[in-house]
Amino acid sequence: MTTTPLTLNWPTDDDTAHAGASLGPLLRPGDVILLEGDVGAGKTHFARALIQSVLLAAEDVPSPTFTLVQVYDTRNGPLWHTDLYRVSADTEVDELGLTDAFEDAICLVEWPDRLGPLTPGDALTIAIKAKDEGRAATLTWTDPRWADRLENLVAHA
């Protein structure tokens, strides 16, 4: 089953953060969010707000560009934030333990093209593109569970 893409406009950084913070509480272990976009498009800004919305206690949320993976304890279960920009092969992804995390953690994956054949088929893809004024995000999915969650997200946008 494929869906019609959903496009959301985020005119300001605050709108981008609000979208991330609104999606965070809706996520559960086994959910995978693939964040696509050019360098500087807003992937980490969105992810940071999402993570902070579900943390058990306030903490700094750094970009995982150099660590590759940051793991958080959240109200909704473990959350893995990964940045695969520096990963060159899907075998490196396997070494990170990410494929196991796809099953029992919430996973936010920046630069998901590096996953290759390891890309989960039931993931939500959010493609963020910088515009003259703000950002546009195109959301696509195949798993029907995302339709209800995204309806709730759009209603609160």
C-alpha cells in the first residue's frame, strides 16, 4: 500500500521544532523515522525538538554527526538518533546495532540513503527542503499505522 505524500510548510525554525515536538509523543518502539534533506535543511533541528519532547529529564541533544549514534531514555521507550553521513557501507550500519534497534527502539535516521537494503519498509520518511521562507517537509509512508498518527499531527500543526 502506498500513500499520497503529505507536504507540510514550516515557515520558521519554531514551526520546524513544533512539528518535531508534536510527533515525538506519538512514537513507539519499532517506529523508524527516515530524515532526508541536504546539509543544513533542518533534519537535526527537527530531530532535536522531537527528542526533547519525550525525554525523561531535560538534557542536551547534540548532533550525532561524529558519534554516529546517540541513545536516549524517553517516556516512550529507548530512542536512537543516528546520523549516517559518514557511513560508507551498510555493513557499518549493521556493526552499529541499528538493525536490532529498528525492532525495539524508536529510531531517527539522518542520511537514510546509507542504509541501502537495510532500510525498513514500514518507516516514515520525512524529506525536508529549505525554501526561500522556511522549510517544506514531504512525508511518505506505506504502513497504515502512520495515517492515523499523521492525521493527529496535522490537526495540531
